[in-house]
Amino acid sequence: MANMTDVAKLANVSTATVSRVIQNPDAVKEKTRMKVLQAIEELNYQPNVLARYFRRTETKTILVMVPSIENNVFPQMIAGIDLIAHQSGYKVLLGNTYQDPDKAYSYLEELKQKQVDGVILLTTRLDNNVITDIADKYPVVLTSDFISGLNVPTVAIDNISSARNAVEHLLQHGHQRVGMITGPLDISLSRDRLKGYRQALLEHGIGVDGVLIQEGDHKYDSGYHQMNKFLALENPPTAIFAANDSMAMGAVKAVKAHGLRVPEDIGVVGFDNIQFSDIFEPSLTTVAQPFMEMGERSMELLLKQINGETLTKKQHVLDTRLIIRDSCGHKKQV
């Protein structure tokens, strides 16, 4: 059975042009349109179910773009999105970009070609101008990643104050030498969590030592390797703040591999409160994000845009909570 790519090859045009001929033939030059229509007839190409939706100008489908499906924070957000989408008669397509901007751009083409009605970006490495341009023309919501100055509907947390509270907890336990394993610093939320770390230290009169800051990639292995770097120092930190729980767990493993104990020798605080943080040994003190609510709110904002409603509020900042467990001792929750 012929597909759109076959038609494009026979007509010597792009698949995007074939799609435009099917969706909006008047927007294509007559000569090109005739070539495509002739190829469609010759190949007996039958446009798929999406083509029927195009004639109704809606697909009842939205796209969720994630940088890595391996990251444990996204499933709950997607569950929240899917809950509201299902209640509203929408289907959810998942686009895993593998942190590749080019792959992200290719997914956005689906939005431009009206193969989906809107898109939710679960963090992004796209250029701010690209995000703004897309959001000016199509329904878009940015979730989890707050980018200052970006006038795009956003659902996020206050990463700066949340990280500051986490480090403050370690300082309240008497730690003066606190290290941090950051996330990838080309993501704004990682930079914001680093800002919170620095703010907490400076507010307590403690200088920021660059040796005590290591950049990770949000994966378990990077937490393990960066913790090993800290432990190799002549004067290693007595506590670690990791920018997510997976790296915090990797750090704990490294501490144990050196014959040390958590929290007796080194305290550890993570970020996210993923599913396994409470059953990990020791159970992980961490910042809990309202993932399900973030997903639900994001889909609600997207639906308003799809339905042509004017958003009176574009920036939605949800509350986090510091969950105190065993990895750095117990104090009252804040």
C-alpha cells in the first residue's frame, strides 16, 4: 500500500507539500498540485484517517514532547495530561526527542502541518525565539521548565526557592561544606536550582566553592561518578544536594562504596520525590514536585487555547514540599 513518502518521491516534492495538497490544495501552485494529484492517482494512495480530520480543521490529538522518556519525572506528568485529554475527547501522542533539538524541530512540523491540535513541551532545549514564534501561531504550553521573560503559557515550580530550601535543611544540620551535583546547565531549571544552592550558602555567610559543584546529566550513573570526584578531594563535602533523585541515589551508592554511611558521614538531599525515593536505602530526603497536577494544569491550559479562549494568566507556579526522610536526618517539614 502506497504511503505519503511514495507519493512525494514520485512527484519529486517533499512530504510536507503532499500534506498541503491534501489539506489545503489552494495553497499550492497549480503545477505542483497537479504533479502530486497525478502521483496520488497513479499510486492509488489513500490518505489515512488524519486526512479526514484535516477537513474538519482538527485532529482531536495533542503532542507531548519529552527530552527523555527514561527520566522518572515525566510519566506522572504525562498521566495528568492524559487524564484531562481523555475526559475532553483527545488522544495524546508522545514525542521523545532524546535531547536532540533537530528531533524536536521535526516534531514541531507535525504541529505546523496540523497533524496535531497543540503541543506540550516538557522542558526544552529549543531556542527561546523558536518557542515564542510557535506559541504565537499555535496552542503551546511549556511545562516543568520556567524561562524568565518568555511570554508563553507555562506550568512550573519555583526551582530557585525549592533548591534553596533543600540546601537550607542541610545547613540547619550543621553542614558547612555542601556540594552540589547539578543537572545539565543548558536547561534553565538546572541553572535555577544551582542559583538556589548558591543563595542558601551566601545567606549563611558561606562562600561558593566551584570545586564543590559538579555538572551531571540527571542519570543515576552521573550521580555516582560525580560523587566519586567529591570523595577524591582532600577536603570532601559533608553533605550533597543533587538536582534530582536519580543522581542523589547514585551519590549514595558511591558513598557506600567508599565504606562511608549516609547520613552519618555524608548527608544527601535529592529533588523530585520520584516513586522509589521512599523505599530506597536510606529513604531519600527530597523536594516533592506535584507532577500529576502539573500535567493536568498543562492540558487545561492547552485546551483553552485550542478552544480559542484568551488566557488571563499565563504563568502558573505550583507549590513544592520538602519531604524529610533518612538520608540527612529528621527535622520538621517545610
